[in-house]
Amino acid sequence: MSRFFYSLVIIIVGLLFIGKLVSLQLFYEESNIVESDPAITKNYLYPERGFIYDRNGNLLVGNQPAYDVMVTPREVASLDTLEFLKLLDLEKEEFIDKMARARRYSTRLPSVLVANLSKESYAALQEKLRRFQGFFIRKKSLRDYYTTSAAHVLGYISEVNADDVRRNDYYIPGENIGRTGLERQYEQVLRGKKGVSYVQKDRFNRVIGPYKEGSLDSLPEMGKNIHITIDKTLQEYGERLMNGKRGGIVAIEPKTGEILSMISGPTYDPSLLVGRERSANYTAMYYDSLSRPTWDRSILAQPSPGSPFKALNALVALQEGAINPRTIYTCDEGFYVAGVKRGCHCGGGVRDLNSGLLHSCNAYFAESFRSFYRKFETTTEAHDTWEAHMKSFGLGNFLGTDLPTGAPGRIPSTEFYDRAYGRNRWVSTFVISNAIGQGEVAATPLQLANMTAAIANRGHFITPHLIKEVEGENSIDYKFREKRYTTIDEKHFDPVIKGMEAVYTSGTARFLQVPGIRLAGKTGTVENYTRIDGEKVQLTDHSVFVAFAPVEDPKIAIAVYIEHGYYGNRYAGHIASLMIEKYLKGEITRVDLEKRMLEKTLAKEYAKPTSKKPFEINEYAW
Amino acid sequence: MRGNLLIFRLDWISIFLLLFLISFGWVNIYSTTVGNDLSGPLLDLGTFYGKQLFFAILSLIIVILYSFIPDQFIERFSSVFYLIGIALLLGLFVFGKTIAGATSWYDLGPFNFQPSELMKMIVALALAKYLSDTQVNLRYSAHQGYAVLLLVLPSILVIAQPDPGSALVFFSLFLVLFREGLPLYYLTFVLSFILAFAATLKFGLTYTFIGTIALYLSYLWVKPKQLKTPTWFNISYPVILFAVIASTTWVYNSVFKQHHRDRFSLWLNLETNQDRLLDIKQSIGYNTYQAKQAIASGRWSGKGFLEGTRTKGDFVPAQHSDYIFSSVGEEWGFISSAIVILAFVALLLRFIYLADRQKKAFHRIYGYGITSILFIHFGINIGMVLGMLPTIGIPLPFFSYGGSSLLFFCLMCYIFLKMDANRLKTHFD
């Protein structure tokens, strides 16, 4: 063979190698060379989560350290197990079992031996830990609650699930995310920014030093503190009043749209969802399908609003010129719809707007509702006008408050009735229940409070919100500062507010006056039904009340909704007046009333539908 | 006279290439074995890089000493060296030290001495000595047999260690035999058996059988008339070839051990059972996979000296010895890796050029001998690291850690370069 043949073979081999290098190195498929490198591990440094303060600067939520005892099985030397177990308060069998599990996971990587050690045990252990080779402490941060209230508003944090990780590449498994409430809404603000450190590992996954001397690393940025509009004192007081009752209370400052308190009954202590017992507590509450403590009634319950709705219907009729404040209708202890008489509790007589409101006369509002419809050529036109007015009060749709959950309520549209009855096959008599807030309309307590705030403001409201200030940011979102005007002219509010004030002075709520404060309000008694064994059964009425005060310069607008509390002022009215007094005066003068409300529960009422026995509704007996 | 000094007559192109490979090789040994503490002295005999530096300096000293030894000495005593080499290999069975399962070393206190590294050079010398005899003609089968015996004897001894990689090196000297007139059909003979074996494994008995018959018939059809092969060859070749094909399955399943089968099945992509394939990849294929990933992650210009994350993390097993090229790929990237390959190619081509300009047959044959040895190391080692060949443990000359290996490679090359430097002078002796 010639030398050229040998040379050729050598050159071909060299070219083959270079070709292989080209395909390996120049067409390397991994786009991120650092992230895909098994020799580099990205460690995160976690910042402290932002604190939450109430409107007066009281701390509601902070952080507490928690300690996990970690073990690296390979590094464990012989130890005084007796002393160690005593320090950790651990049984021998449990220790052996946990060590075996850690060893199964990895002998070279740390596993959790004991999670969430208390501060006291940690202090005792820390002094002696250096004697126990292979064990170390991992510090982490848990939420620490400085109130037992506002669980629904604050929400909670929990470990991210697979969905969260897929949706948002900020998170990796094992991290926490705000799951509900404000923790979720302001997650990005509260969580801060985690820091990163890259470490170089060897093939046994042991750390052998920083990667590139830490030049790619970054420090964590602490989460921002937020101040919320909740008044801690009022919130806690309201929750005490809700003792044994189901329902919701929402109080708003009308001028700013700030939510002063937002209460759902029954509720729970937020610290139940922290630490070692979290899972058990959550499961217990989740499966309580009767009282449903995890369900926020203040924003999710959508009962018919009842009589407070009459104030709104009066405003619409005034705006469209269907009535004026002096228009009178006669109440015959009821009114006739298509030849059928429907009852009224007001006692009967000649009613104008003022006396209609203060006696909550069904007949008056049914007649004015009818005359409103008569103003228009077609029912459709009338109904569309009514719907537009109603929706301008923030009803029938999500309010846009800064909570991740909510409910739209319902203002039935023309299409809604077209679907139910057929096109052009229904008239005002079909929908007349809406005149008195029964029938198809529905609203959440938050919407009722907001509607009341709009009346108190005489024609506008600001989207109710919970955020007051994010530390380090100039102002809150514009949508929480912007006035949203209703479609009712300001002049029409005066007679209605006068009527609502008369409710207190001489009407349905005349026993609920707060000395020294001018209040305006409206009671509501909402008929409701359930199904028991497939049969429609009427239950005790819901007690509803809306109010604002003081009338001359409204500082609080409130809506109270108590399930099966019977007539409006029986529970809701009392609670509303106590809340208003507490907020405006800071103390309660009517101690008897307060005591009764704190102690009275509706447990007996709530037990009725599931008792499997026949029962009476709307009993006067306390 | 300036021009008469040895140092000016040496082939400086080769020396420059050698110095580049040795120093760059040492840089990589340093990077793969230094760990995180960079403060220690370079010549620390407790470390791999320190030992290697020591051997580099020792090589230089020995090379300088050798400069004073006349070329005739090495030619005259090459048969004696051969006998000494065989004795050293035999002695391993009694006094050998076992490292990683192979009894290939003599324990010399702080260092271990691997006689098979020395033997590579000795066999090249002995072969050159035998073939340069004017009486010897490789057209005679007796001479063929004697030449082959020179290669096969040390091969058997190193296979027994077991060190099949080194045996392969001795077989590479067949290339020299072909260069010196061994009929080419022997090569066809051996190569076709290997191909037939691999093809049967890959494509199955029937297809290989049909394919081989088709190839053989078409070969007879196009065969040039003047090409004469002995009759015994024409008859025995197809018979043996079909015997190989027929016995492939049996050899593969019964003679081969499981780890041999795994290497073959990974290389030829034979495994169909996914679990088993994964198993092989994680055991046998682990080295290759890690080496390929490390090289690939170097991209154009590498991560930089001492910055190779996988090298630092010791991810590629044997990364300072057989798999050192992975560290070159990771830390220095495509450009430097290609330069290393080109440097090897250039050195080999230069050696062929030098060999052919020798006046004495002994020198020429020795030149081809060491070229073959270097080529087989280079080709098999880098082919293995890049995943183009099955795993065969064989070092990369001048790069892989190993004192004996570095020393004897240097000496082997220098002996040839000195022959070249003296090629005109010897003419007058």
C-alpha cells in the first residue's frame, strides 16, 4: 500500500472526528447551558413575605420562623440517641422509621427528620446540635396571625400544585403561593422576589463550591407590606356578633369605597391553617357541608335582596317620572296581580313614597313599578331601562373588587325572561316580584353594601376595595379611586333618603335608633325555599338590613344578611345598628341589646331542614 | 559548524506539535484533577498533575540522555530488547500489581511501571529490525508467519492481563506489514470477517448471507484479470466467511460475556427491549453519554480553563485518563478540540513523510511502526469518547494521565526523530 493511502486514511479519520464535534458542539440542543447542566444547581433564597396591616396600622399578619430538623444519613456518626430523642420529643420507633425513610430517599442528600419544630424545642436543640453529626436545622418562615378574625379576607398561603407550576414559571414545587383572599390577590406584591445562588456539584450531587464565584447570583428582595382598609376592631366585633349565625356583613366607607369590615359567618381562626395541624383543620372545615365555614358568604352568597331593593325601585320610578314623591297608592293590605291578591304587612292605607318606604309597603312599590312599565311603549323597552338603572348601582355583575373570588348576583335581563316565558309573552305582572326585591333578582351582601353607599353618596360609588396602601408605591390602582356614577339624578335621592331615615324614626326600624346619630336604612325580610327530599319547602325568612350613617355626612354604609333570621330588624337590623354605633362612637351604649346579639344563636333554626321532622317557620319565639 | 549539531537537524515541526500536545494535555490533566484548591505547588507528587509534570520533565531528561546514544545501538540490540520486554510481560504474572482488575503494573515505590507501554515501542523496533533484513521477503509465508508471531506473542500476553486495548495496539502494526509488502488480501480477509460478524448481528443471518453472496458474485464479475490470488485463498475465503456468518450467533451468545454483548448492542443499536436498553445506557453507556454531554456543552469556545462544570463535578468517569478528551471539549470548546485533532493528524502525516524520506529500511519501518501505534491510539480513543466506537480502554497519547505512557511515547517519537536527524550522517557510517 502506498503512503498516500495511509495519509488518506488518517485525514478521513480526522475529518470524521471534526464532523462529529460539529454535530455535538455546534448543534447542541439545550438552549440554556446553565439551567440544563446537571453539575450546576440553582438554589433559591427566600425573602420574607410582606406584612399586612389594618387601616389604623395594627399588624394583622406577620411571619414566624419555623424549624425543620434535617438529616443527611451518610454523615450521621454514632450518637446518644436517648438524649437526641428527648430533645426532639420523638419516640424510638418513629426515629428508626424516619431514618430508614431518609436513607431510602438518599444517603447523600438531606431529608426532613422533624418538621416545624417549635421555638422552645429549637432553642434547647440548638445548643447541643453540634454534637450530633449529620443533623442540621433548616429555617423557614410561616405566617403568623395577630388576629383571630378576617380569615376570609386575608386568605391563606399553601404549597403550589402542579397547575400553579405549569401556569407560572416563577414557582417550583415546594414553594408557597397565596391561595385565597388578599394573599392571592396581592401575591406578587407580598411574595417579594426570591434570590438565586448557583452552586457547583459533583456527580454525587454534593456541593463543591459556588458557580463562577457567585457572579450570577442575586439577593432576595423582601415582599412589600400592605395596609388594608379593614378596621380590625370593627371586624373582630362583627365576627363576635355573628356568633352562631350564618350570613354576611359588609361595611363600606361611602366616600372612598374602602371596605371597613367584611364578615362571613361562620368563620374560622386563620392560624388554624398554619403549621403542623393545617391539613387536618382544613379537611374538617372543607367537609362541614352544612355550615360551610370556608365559604365566604359576604361575597359569594346571592340571596334575593328583599325590601332594601324598594329604595332602588323608587329611585328608578322617580328618575323616569313614573311617580313623584307625592304620588299616592292605596294599600288594601295587599295588591292584585292578574286578579290574584298578594299580601302586604304594612297594615294598609294610603301610601306615598315616604310612608311606603317606612312601612315597607309592598302594594305601593308594586303599583309604582307597574306605572313605570306603563310609561313605555313595550315591556321590553321598559325592562331594558330598568335593567340599565339597576346595573349602574353595581348589581347584576361582578363589582371588580380586589378579591380573587366573587359572585355577580343577578339583575334579570329581557333575554332572561324571553327564555323563560317566550318572546313578547310576558308583561310587567310577570316580573312584579322584582319591585319588592323578591323573585329573580339576587345580590351579594357586598353588592347591597355598595348599593347603600351609592345612595349615601347620592348617585355615585367607588368600587369597593380592600387595599389602602402598598408600602413603597405611590397610590393604589386608579379603578379604586375613580367615581362610578349611577344613572339616577342627584335630586331624586333626597326623598328616598328621607324615607329611609323615616324607617328609623317611625318605621320598621324605629326600635333600632342609635342615640345621637341620624341613620337611614331599610329592612328586608326575604322569603326563601329549599328542597327537602325533592319537595319545595319554605324556610324561615332571611333577615336583611342595609343602613348608612350619619345621614348628613355618611361615614359608614352597611349591609347585613342573616340566613333564616326572620324579619329584617330582628337580627340584621340589630347587628347593623350595633356595628354602626361601634364604628362611629367606639363604644356601645345599648348593653342589653349587645349582650342579646352576642349570645343569641340560630342553631335551632339551622337544624330544622335536616331534622327530618315537620317544623314551623317564622316563629316569633326567640 | 552550526548545522552539524543534532538540535538543528531535528525536525522542529514534529517537535513543535509534540510539545503542543504534551503541554495542552498536561493543562487538561491539571484541570480534571486539581479540585477546588488551586494554591498547591504544581510539582506536588501527591497529585495526578504533579506526577504527570514530573514524568514530563523525566521524559525530557531521558530524551536528552538518549541524544548521546548512537542510533546503531538501538538497532543492534532491538532483539535483546524484545526478549527483555517479553520477560517483563511474563514477570507480571508473578510480580504484577493489579489496578482496576488488570495486572499490568510493577510496583516501584511511589510509581507504577506499565511494561506494555514500553513493549509497544520495542515491538515496533523488533519488527523494523526483522523486516529490514535484506533476506526477509513478506511474499514468503514463513517470513509472514515469523513477522506475525512477533506481534501476536506480546498481544497474547497483554490479553491475559487482561488489557485488550494494548493488544489492539500490537495488531495495529499489521499496517506496517501491509506497507512492507504483505499481500493486501489478508487485510480484506480480516476486515470482511469483522464486517460479516457485525452485519450478521445487525441484519440477521438470512440477509447477510444473501448480501454476501451477491457481493462475492459481483466481485468475481468485476475482478480485474491481472489480479492474481492463490487458489487456496479463492477456495478457503468464501468457506471461512460463511462459517463466520453461520457461527456469529453462537459466538455472540456463548463465547462473549454479557459486558461484551452490551457494548456491541449499544454500538450497533441492537437492543429492542426498552428497559434493558435503558439499563445498558445507564451502566455501559453512562461514560459515553456523560462524555458526549460534556463535550457538547462546550459549544464553540468552551466554558474556559477550570470552568468546566462537568469536569469539576467529576461527572465523566476516567476523565483524567481515557476520557480526557471530554474535558478538552467542555472547557476549550469546538475550536480547540478541532485544533487538537488537526495537530494529531498533522503529526501523523509528518511522521509518514519523515518515514518515507529515510534511507535505511530499519528507520523507515520503525517510522511507520510508531505512526501506526499513535494512529490506533488516537483513532480508537477519540472515536470512543465521541461515541463512534464501542468502549475500548486505550489512552490518548500525550493527554491521558499515565507516567509510563507519556515517557515511552516521548521516547518512541524521539528515537524516530533522532534517526531522521541523522539520516544523512548514517549514510557515511
